[in-house]
Amino acid sequence: MSKKSEVRGGIDLGGTKIQAIVIDAHNTVIGESRRPTPEDNGPQGVADAMAEVLNAAASAAGVETGALKGVGVGAPGAIEPAGGIVSHAKNLPDWDGSFALGPALEKAAGTKVIVANDVSVGVRAEAELGAGRERDSILGVFWGTGVGGGIVLKGELWHGRGSAGEIGHTVVRRGGARCPCGNRGCMEAYAGRAPMEAEARRRVEKGEKTHLFKLMKEHDRPRLTSGIWEHALHHGDKMAEELIDRAIKALGAGIGSAVNLIDPEVVILGGGLGVRFGKTLGPEIEAHMEKHLFDHTRPPDFTVAELGDLGGAIGASLLVK
Amino acid sequence: MSKKSEVRGGIDLGGTKIQAIVIDAHNTVIGESRRPTPEDNGPQGVADAMAEVLNAAASAAGVETGALKGVGVGAPGAIEPAGGIVSHAKNLPDWDGSFALGPALEKAAGTKVIVANDVSVGVRAEAELGAGRERDSILGVFWGTGVGGGIVLKGELWHGRGSAGEIGHTVVRRGGARCPCGNRGCMEAYAGRAPMEAEARRRVEKGEKTHLFKLMKEHDRPRLTSGIWEHALHHGDKMAEELIDRAIKALGAGIGSAVNLIDPEVVILGGGLGVRFGKTLGPEIEAHMEKHLFDHTRPPDFTVAELGDLGGAIGASLLVK
């Protein structure tokens, strides 16, 4: 049994959903809760929803949030850890500026809050507790609303000057599709859930047919979630197939390029789409990656994140020492 | 003054030329020689030429090769350091298989020979003695016959599982130009000296005009060396301008992608073309790199290799402890 004072919280703040967990000293999840990321009321609305979902996870674990040793948060965008400030989180509603998320949550939860980059905490979780255990070098690729990445070298996350791991912005087609980052031809421009949805909308406006948006309404979703894409593929939806195929090829090229550069022992595919499609489409991504390797004789291992949907929140909880 | 027993040799074996140096304990070059890489007689012919050019460098320094503490060699292709074996050196004549270069040279030179990857020794030289001094993280890009790279992280060369640094095989256009490595759309397919020459020949066969090959003959060169490209640019040769522009854009995209992934303090541009065009075209490559950065607010420093043409040979000499 865990001592109560060693119980920590972890929150994964994503463009689609907020996932909270409460976890004990043995890294066993003892309570969890999730909800969609609210689109109204901007950063403060998101912070309020995070406090609520953390409360729900704590209730499930039978603790008060104030009794937690601390709460770690994995957030998108640029993070200033000292002040718990999150800036330019383009995949979150009205979050182009800066917001002091850490202090806002501390006030609501009654315990200290540590904020870090969502993908780096996800990679750290896989490195310490998941598919990267006992691996010396890891390339983590988080395929979700955007495409993030993280590099573990000699057992430690490599941060560079603070911005390392942005594999989503590997150029796979010079002068190609416009990316949410503003540049052209990035891997994310073809493989991110958000730009895939934008491309689907453009194609519908041009008169192309798809069941994607009908399925979205039927399942009462505000956007094309990974689940909606999966339904559409099950229905043999042509447009969904084309856009997923485009994403797979872009992922293969971008991951292959990164492997040529850093030559890691293992590639770990995570993120909302990565976890959902890891078993079915992972082998196709791996095959496209291998096509682009300089040394075809010794590809790295390729595996899906083991901690699944909870990996980000578990990784966030590791921020609390 | 250096003690004679501390004098080392270094040889940079390139697709175009062989450069040898003799260097003292203070890393001062005290003798040097170079010659074009011979096209006849395969690997043994290259080894014989290397022994000759090492002899010439030693003569210039007033020493016998047998009196050298040792000789380091930077070679292209796959290296097996223990046996001094060089394999699959596609930019060298008839070197698709394996050849025990180290033992062959040891016999001719009468001292021990250590063989390593040409680009990694070039990056190491810049890291220890050149533009990378006092830098914690470096991305080296060697623009020559091919495009090689090397990564220094926390002050040490990162080798991955043995093949890290192959930035030339970053995909900049999925399904694009065929690369000497066999894949498609690699940065090297657009920027390597060899594929640029092949593209120029294809365009001439299609009836396009250029002074490139006329200049090559006038200067009695067997191929389009970096010097020939420079002459052609001076003459305002349209095809040369187009192909160099294509190379610059590919380099910008590939380097930008690598910076997004590893976020180094400095990018160092070296290699035959990199050193020759560093001052004139380096700023253009840097500008294209910056276009592709995810974080436009803090690009890495961008600089040209300081050790110039001798960097590879100096780096090779550092292999001798």
C-alpha cells in the first residue's frame, strides 16, 4: 500500500481531452478521470476544467487534491517551468498568448503544481515505465492533434537548448502543405489530427464526398477524433483512407529522417492516433520508415507506447519527486 | 617544439581528393600534401596513392612515415575500426565491397593506422580545434561529394548504434529525386556534388545548355569539382545557378529539420562545397534553414568550418592518441 503523502497527481492536457490520474508510490494508477477540452472561456476555462477532472480522479482514489504530494501537468506549447506559464499553445482554445497555468491550478487544487511539455513527459513515462525500459536511446513520436517527439540519449531526455524533439516539423515535402506552425511541408501538416481535419473540410468544400463529418455528428463529437477516423476507415470511407495514407507516408519519411540522424535503439509511437492505430497501422508506418533508412540492414525496433492513453498523465505525475 | 615521437599523420580520403598532413603535439600542421583520388585500380590503387601522398607530407615535415606516432584516416563508407576495413564507399572507385585499408596502409607506411568515418573526424576536429570550441552541442553538415553530418551532444560525438549523423539522407521531398543511396528525395540527392553532376549531365542530354563541362575540360578536371561550380557561377551559367539554388533549398530544409529535432547551439558547415561556398552561399543556406524552424525566435548560430580544407585530415590525426 502507498503512503498517502506519496500519492501524486498527473494531468495530460491535450487539444482534444484532459486526462487526470492519481498514482501511488509504486506508480500504480489508483484513480482517473477525463473530459473533453472545453472550447469556451479560453485558458481560464481550461484551467477550471483541469481542476474539476483532477478532483474527480482524486475522489475515485479516495483522497483530497490538497493531500496530494503534488500534481504534474503535461501541456502543449512553450513552457516556462519556473512560473508554470504556458504560451503559444496553438492546439488549445484562445491560447496564443501566455497563461500562468501552474499558479491557477495550485490555487484550485491546494497543492503544488509542476508544468512541463506534454510530449517530453510522455516520452519520459515510456522511457522509465513503458516500452523504453532498459533502452539507452529512444525516439518517441507522439501522433495526435499535432505530431510531437522526444529523444532519450544515454538514458536521459535530450532537451537541446530547450526546444529539442520537434519531429513534427521535419520537412517531408519542400514547399508542400501549410502546417499549423506557419511553415510548409512539415510532417505535421500531413499527419496531425488538426491539419488532417482541415484538409478534409477543404475537400468537402470542393465537393468531395466523405462520411467523416456525418460520423462526427452521429457520435456527438466536436471534431474528427481518432475514434471518428477509425469508424470512417471501418466504413471504407475513401477520403479517410486517402488522408490516413498520406499521414502514414509523411510519418514514415519524417521518422526515417530522424533515425538516419540519431540512430536510436527504438522508435516508440504514442499519442492519441498513435495509440489507437498502433497495432493496425504501426507496421505500415514502420515499413515506410524503413524505405527511407540510409542503412537498411539494421533498422531500429519499432513499437507502440505501452502506457497507452494514460502515458501522458503518468509521465506528468513523474514530475513530482 | 614538438617531440618527434609525438608527430602524427592524418589522411582525409575523399571522393575527389586525398589530403594528407603531418601534425605536431600542439596540433600545428608541419607538412601537407594532396592529390586527386585515382579512378583506376580500385581500393588498392587508392591505398597506394594514400601512401604516396602521406610520404610527400612527411617529406615536407622532414620526417619518415615510419617515425610517425601513428596515422589516422577519415574514410567514407561503413567502417569497421578494429580491422581498419572500409566497405560500401560508394563515392570511391570500385569500392562497393570491403577492403582492409588500415593494414594495407600500415604495411606501406611502417606505422600503425587507425581508420574512422570521414565526417565524424571532421566534426570532431571542428568541435575540438575549430568553430565548435566551447560549444556543448553541435550539428556538423559536410557538403561535398555527398552530404554527411555529425552530432556533438554534451561535448561528445553521438554515434547512436554506430550510424548516427546521416543528415544527407533526410527526406526533403517524398518521392523526389533518386539519391546515390538508392532512396528517393534525400537532401543529398539535390545537394551532393556527385548527384548534382549527374543531374547536369541529364539536362545536357536533354539539350539544355551549360558551360559546366566546357569549364571542366578547360581546367583539366575529371569531374565537376567545387572549383568548377564556382567558375560557372562567376560566368553566370544558368544551369549552375539553378542546380546550386536547388541544393541550397534542400540543405536549408534538411538542416532546419535536424535543428527542430536536436536543437543544437551551433550549425557548422564544412565539406568541399561547404568550405568553398561558405562565405558566399552560407548566409542563403542559413536563411532557408531559418524558414523551416519551428521556433523562429531562437535559431542556432550558423558558421563555416574554421579548419577549412584541412579539417578532415586534422580530425583524422586526432584519432592517434
